[in-house]
Amino acid sequence: MTTQFILVISGLFAAGVFLCLVALAPRPKPAIVRDRLENLGGPNRPSARALEEIELAKPFSERVLKPILQRLSRMVTRLSPGTKAEAIALKLAMAGNPRQLTVETFLGLKAAAALVFAGITLLLQFVLPPLIPPPALVTTALWTAVAGVAGYFLPELWIRDHARRRQKAIRKVLPDTIDVLSISVEAGLGFDSAMSRICQKSQNPLTAEFEKYLTEMRLGKARREALRQIQTRTGVDDLTTFIGAVIQADQLGVSMAKILRVQSEQLRVKRRQRAEQLAQQAPLKMLFPMILFIFPSVFVVILGPSIPQIMSAFN
């Protein structure tokens, strides 16, 4: 295939994607835009030039990328059921909402990744024929579809990795945080006051969840519901057990200081057991890198000088 044909195919693909985005984008009427500008304020309202400067002062991702993702998300939302949006919202909450992602933005990111991967794969299949035999039409369509599906599910893996790291961080700081919480309650602070003090002293994923809990409590949500929301947003087994014990103590009127002391001791025991388990797995995990990288170099150093003598003996 000639270079001109490759450029034509690439240009048509890019133009098709651009026209789809432009066609599907809702355009506000001029009267609506004029009314919005008139409602910004009285005689001191900013001019159109000032508004343009404010708009241009925003980062590129806010001015260009985010609107494109929102338009793509509307396309995907029409094809996705409501339960899918709820599952995505839960995954984003468990990952800590990285980069302030919403469900709509995440759906747009998935659609954009699918289009980019499919476009790059299609372009490469037209660029590589000078080096390799050109693929058949069915093979080209198959590889493009596979790349699009892989790009669509790649953000899912990214969010899952974020959630796993966040759960690991919460599991790591949980015993020490519960120790401080137990000491604060035994010193005379209330449960919510002790949580607020911990949030002021340290910043980590667990204290971020505690801050959300305190905010929900100030907004009037019941303690039981606010605590269960922490279980839903984190998915950490140790934290789920701790929150269950706190809810039970709150319902039965048991001393909170005693419950916190027992939970802190159990969490320390679990952390020590987890460390011992990882220590027992270390030799097995070290075996494969040693076989692949260390043993060959040792064999070369030890047996290398004797190889010429062995070869001369056979000659």
C-alpha cells in the first residue's frame, strides 16, 4: 500500500471520530448563552473578553479533554444499564475517586481508550505492510476489535489496581490508628471527637474515610448508616470487623473503650500473623528469580574457566 493511501485512511478515521463527537454534542442556543451572560451580574459583570481569559486560564484537560470524555460518556450511558453505573460508582469509591473521577467521566474514559486503541491498531496494520505481509481484511477487523475491547477494559484494571493499593494502605495503618483511637477514648474523649483528633494529626486513606464519616454525621445521617458506608467504600475485612464491633457496642450500650481495646489487640495479632505468613512465602517467591537470574551467572563463573579444557579433552 502506498503512503498516500495510508494517509487517506488515517484522515478518514480521524475525521469520522471528530464528526461523531460534534454531531452528538448538545449545542446551546445563542439565546441561552446570551441569557447566561446577562445573568452573571449587574453593571460590574465581567466582559466577554474577561470570560474568555478565565476560560483559557483553565488547564487543557478541563477545557478539552473533560468535555470530550463527557460526550463519550453520554454515548456509553445510553447503552449501559443503571446497575452498571452503580457498580462503577462503587469501584471508584473503593479506589478513592482518583483524579476526582465521576461515573460519567470514567465511562467516557473507557470509550476514549477503546477508540484510541482501535485507531492505533488499525493504523499500525496499514503502516507495517512494508515490513510484513499485509493482513487480510478479516484479520484487520479482528485485531482492531480486540484492541478496542482491550482499551475499553483497561481503565477497569487501572481502577482495580488503585483499589487494591488503597486497601493495602488502609490495612497497614489500621492497627496503629485503632490503638490511638482506643487511647483517646480511654482518656475521656468521645468516639467521634477521637476520630476528629486522629484526622487532624494524620492524613492517609483511613483518616479520609473517617473524615467522610464525620461529615455525614454532621449532615444528620445515623451513626450506624455512616459506619456501614465506610465498609462499602473500603472493602477491607479487618475494618469491616472493627466497624461491626463498634456498631454492636453502640446498640447494646457496651463500653466503647473496652471494645476498642479488644479490637486493637486482635488487629495487632492479625498483623503479626500476616507478617509471619509473608515471611514463610518469601523463600518460595525468591526461588524463581534465583533460578532465572542468579544461578546461570554462578554457573558461568564456576564452570566457565573449565569449558576450554573440557572441549580440548574431547578434541
